[in-house]
Amino acid sequence: MGRIAADFDIRQLPGDPRTKTALLIAPPVYDTQYWAEWSQPYGLTRITALLKKHRYKRIEFFDFLETDEDRQVQQRRIRVGEKYGACDEPTRPLLPYVVEKDGQRLELPKYHFGKSWQEFDAWLDAQGFSQRHPPTEIWISAVMTYWWESTRDLITRLRNKLGERPRIILGGIYPSLAPKHAARYTGADIVVAGEVKEANDLWNDLSFYATPPVYSIITPSRGCPFNCSYCAQRQLNDGRNFVHFRPIDDILAEMRFNYETYGIRDFCFYADFLLWRFQENLMPLLKRVVAEKLPFRFYAPEGLDVNMLAQSQELVDLLKQARFQKIYLPCESLDDAYVKTLNRKHVKLHHFVKAAAMCEKAGFKLRNLDVNAFVLYGLPGEKIDRVVRTALFVSDVVGSIIPMLFTPVPSTALFENCKPWLMEHGWHERDLHFINGKLFPFLNMNEGSVADYIDLQRMMFMLNSHYRSESFQVYGDTRVSISFRHNIANGFGGFIEQQKQSPQPMISIRLPKSNPPAIRHIDIPLAPQPVAE
């Protein structure tokens, strides 16, 4: 069982850094889906910079999730329940995950995302690593708690190939949120629970990529003053409730270096609360970028707080001037009372509406993916009707929905509240891979069926469909929108069901009076009609 290091310092490790060889690895991902965009292992690249700072003799770096020229990663089917510490290929048949409720069943294939085990073994051989010539230390950065299995398999393979001599140090989000689990089940020697403080403000070192990435992650701040019940930022940030900011000059210097050295123009902000005290931090940074005409493009895929955004048109205008490429707005629910139960007391629905309007005023186009909104669903105890109404609302306000299946995060208040229910229904703490939103862990706690949750996804994707650069606006003011709403509400569905049961060649019906009058009386051909070519 590994040792948990709650306040890790690199100086705790034995040996002179100038004599040590370090191997750094970002593991593959086991999941049903994986989004490769903005997935750079920026924690591990800062550790690389830290080892350079301490003058390690040799540093080698392997990123399983390094993308190809199309910014995609490889994927291959694997078998649910199988370990890959000693084998490269899955056993047949390739068993999927199975989600069941009340006789309904959904099968979800499981994949290995990233470079193959064979590629990794060949790379180790090419670097000259073996049991006779192992690295001194192996640093592994693991991200999601429900991806822990690939970390277990990676460490098993490393032990089989390199023996027991290398000291394996596991850090990242997973060991920080579930340190006891990581110490017990992965085989790491040291489990780093929390920050490596000395690395926090270091620049990401991208020099070990054979092909330099086309983007870079920028972390301008750490921490958040709030404590939402589903968010684990307190656990990741040493329990503090304040925000630590990097100096603006240092952030600009890092971006300039990456641009001048690697030609990188795209920068992705990852921060716990990017807009906190924006007048003193983000705005001065962006004003410098605009004033100095720096050729950068910016992204904030984790979303921008709508409360902060709605406070300043100047801020939103500046986002546009500084070439933010897309805006992502969280809208957990249109029910403020429900959002309050998640301890998000500072955010109200009117902030979302105002922020969207201000984005449009600044020049970001609505209904064509310039402005997007996260809709969170799959939470314990949720109502299907509330999710449907939230999706319709978001579709009408901004036009682009990003469905976000809820994943309960170990160490958060919401997870701890639900943990007794999970364990009562057969979940074992070892099996963190099942606590994955894509597997609907709270399906049996909620009113929705398997078909309901599949239909929620279908509905949101349907609302997102684009034609001539825009999505359809259900609550718009065109005659089509008005007619659509009218026919949904006036009992037309009953007519369809009646005709499906007893079809006739043609039937004339008279609908209830309403606007627009042109659709009060319609003749509907039930049989397919010939179409002239």
C-alpha cells in the first residue's frame, strides 16, 4: 500500500537530483466517450518544469493522449471488467457496460483512448529503460477518479517491465480526491494528495513533445471563494476559500514564450473561477493583449460565471476584442430554488439571460455556436420535466446546448450525501469507474427511465441542429415557430395517434380556434403522395 503525502515537497525524495532520471507519464483513458480537445496534461508539464528547476540529470516524457494533426486520439474497444496490466489485447467477446432499469437496457462500449500499450513498450525500449537500467523515479498524473483503472494497469505494466527499483509517484486530481483508494489499489509508492505548491506557478514545459502542441493551457489563478456542493475545488486547493492570482506580467511572458518558441496562438484558460475580481486581473491582462496587438486566440471551455459576466458590458466587450473564440455559460437549471440546493447561492437565472444578451451586444452571435450553454442533468432526485424546460429555455436564449451528464465527485458534499444510497444499491468503493455520469449512476434514484435519458440527449441534439448557420427557435416569432407551438399544445398528438391506429386515405379535421387563423382547418393526406422529380 502506497504512502499518502498530504503536503508533498520534492525535497522529501532521497538522492541528489543531479544524478536522477525521471520518467513522466500521462496515462490513457478508459471510458465510453472522450473529448480530446484541451486535454493537455498541464499538471504534468509543470512537474517537468519543476524537475528541470531542481536540475534532474535526465527527464523523459510520454503522453498517451497526445493528439494527432487533427487533434484526435486513437481509440480501441476493450472489455468491461478486464485488467490490462499483463495483456495487450482484450478477451472476446468485448463485454460492454450495461445500464438497466425496469426492463429497459442500454449497452455502452468501453474504449481505451490514447496510444496503445505496444507503442508505450516500444518507446520504453527506445529510451533504453529496462529492469537493468530503470529510471530513478516515475511520475504519473491521473485526472478523473472514474479513469483510475488505466492508472492501475499502467503501474502494473511498469513494475513488470522495470521492476521494483523505480519510485512511482502518483499525483493529479484522482489521488487528490480519493487518496486512500489510490494508495490501496494502484500500486504507487507515493500518492500526492493535493497540490505540489512549488509547481503551481511554473510555466508548462512543452519542450518534450516531438511535435509541439498547437495550443497551450494557461492557469492564471487557483481557488474559488464559493463551495458548490458538486465541486471539489476546495479539496484540490488545500482547503482554501480564496483565489491566488499569478502576476499579469508572468502570464503574458509565458504566452509570448510559447508563441515565439512553438508558434502557439491558441491559449486555453483553466481556472477555478476565471472571472473573480476580473477588474484587477483578467481585464488588465486582456487589455495588454489588445493594446500590444498580440496574435492570440483565447478559450475558456470550463465556462464563465454568469453573475460576474452580467456585471460588466466592458468585460464582455473586451472578451470579444481580445479574440475569445467561444463563450460557454453554465445554466444548471432554470429553477433558482433548485440551484440554491446545490449551494450555488450567488447565481440566478436572470444573470444567465443578461449575460447572453450582453454577449450578443458585444458581437458574439447567438444560435450559431458562438455562445453555448451547459445544461447539467443526471443529478440525484432530478425531475425530467425540469431538465426539458431548462433545455428549451437555454435553446431559446442562446441556441446552443451542451448536455453535461452529472458525475458525482468523491470528497464533495453531494457525493457524500449520496454515498450511503450508492453503497446500499451494490456499489463498492473500489469501483470508482462506475461513478461516471455517462453510466447514469443515479438512474434508479430518479423518476426517469433509460428511454427518458436517451430521449433527453436526442432532444438536446435536435434543438442544436443547424441550417444556414442557425438553430431553430421554438419560441421565436416566425409563423413556423408559432405554428409549431400551436400544434404541440392543441391536441394534434391525439389526432396522430388516432390515425396510426386506424389510418384512412384522407381526413379533414377542424382544430381549436387560435392564432394564426391560417392553420385552423387542415386537410392531411395519410398515404404517401407522389413527388415530381
